[in-house]
Amino acid sequence: MKYSLLILPFLASLASAQDDPWKGLNKGDRVQIMFRSGNTILGALTNKPADPRLPKGPIDFSTVSEVTIDVSLEYPGLNGTMTIPKKEIKEIRKLGNLDSQTMKRIQDEIERISKQAAEDEKSRKAAEGERDKLAAAAREAADKERKEKEGDEEKGKKLLNDYNDLQKGKELLKRFPPDKYGPQTFKDMADMALRKQPIPLDMQEFTELETQRLWNLALNASKEDKKDQEKKEEKKEEKKEPDKKDKDKEKVEEKKQ
């Protein structure tokens, strides 16, 4: 009886250890975790990545507040770890390690998924590159069309401004005919200033910069029109000359007959 009483505390501690599922867990063990929501997840116990507070050696999972599992071998294509607070865990069960055939099958599947993912990424980048090229070409075409349109608008504005300036210049030519106004007007104004004579308003207006610009514009256009008209007259005369020679030749031949 005495010995039985002595062994009771040891048996109680042993039963408590068996009831605690965290006591027999070590890094690398495959486990199944059931959340309080009822969902489950599989993985291998491991350290939390890049956490210097966790020891690199064995971990006493009964004392930690959260656990980290590696899900890479359980869900091919899903690589990485998942850290779960203990308060979210309803139950944890230790599973048997995967046999060599299952491990090989999983590794092959992981490799296949990795290759497929690489090919998909390559195709995605190629398609994305093609879309970028098409988008760039569309933007370039739109920019070109916009610039051409803006250029046409600018040309139209310039032509309209030139036409309006020419009309204004023609009106000034009527007010200031070239036979009475021109470079000599500036000399006349200088002479009048020396003689302290009052300068007429029309002469003052004629020498203004904008008036000079428009007046000279119309004067040069008038000279060009006159040259074009003279060339047309010359061509008409050149065309008449061969006809006259032909007629004179016909008259000579008639006289010979």
C-alpha cells in the first residue's frame, strides 16, 4: 500500500503527458490540424521562417503559443509555410511519415507543376509582351493622327491668318498707294522733323510697324501677281507666234502656185 501511494504521482504525470498531444511532437512530424471552424489542414512541423526568437534546435511544442507547418509536400503546387495560433486549433494529430513511393510521386507531381507553371508564366509574358506591342502601336498611331490633325489645324489657322493679313494689306495699299508712299516717306518725315514741321497723321500711321508689315505683304503679293500675269501673256504670245509663221508659209506657197 505504501509503495502504491508513492507511485500514484508518477502515474498521474504520465497520464497527463499522454493526454497532452503536443508533448510527443517534434520538428518534421506530419500532422493534421483541425481548426475550431471544423476545417483541417495537413503539413510538417517546422520553424517559423525568419523568426530569430525561435531556437534552431528541438522545439517544445507544448510551450509555444503558435505552430508553423510546411504544406509543400501535402499540397503540390502550394509551396510555403503557414503559422497558426494555438487558440485557433481544436485538435492536432500526428500522422505517419510518407513512404518512399508516395514521396517520389509527390516530388514528381511538384516537378510537373513547377514546369507547367514556368511554361504558363512564359506564355503569359509572351502574351503580355504582344499586348504591350499592340498597345504601343495603337498609341503611336493615335499620337500620329493627333499630331497630323493638330498640324492641319495649325496650317488652316496660318492660311486664314495669312489671308486676313493680305486683305488688310490690300486695304492699306488703297490708302497708301506705292506711287505716293514708300521708303521715301521715312526720309520726308525726317526732313520735316528737322524743319520742325508738323508730320501728317497719315504719314505717322504709314510708318507704324504693323502697317508696314501688312502694306509690304500686299505690295509683294501684288508684284508676284503682276509677274505671273506677264508670264501668262508671254506664253500666249509664244503660242500665237507659230500660228502666224504657219499662215505666212501658206501664203508664200500659194503665191508660188
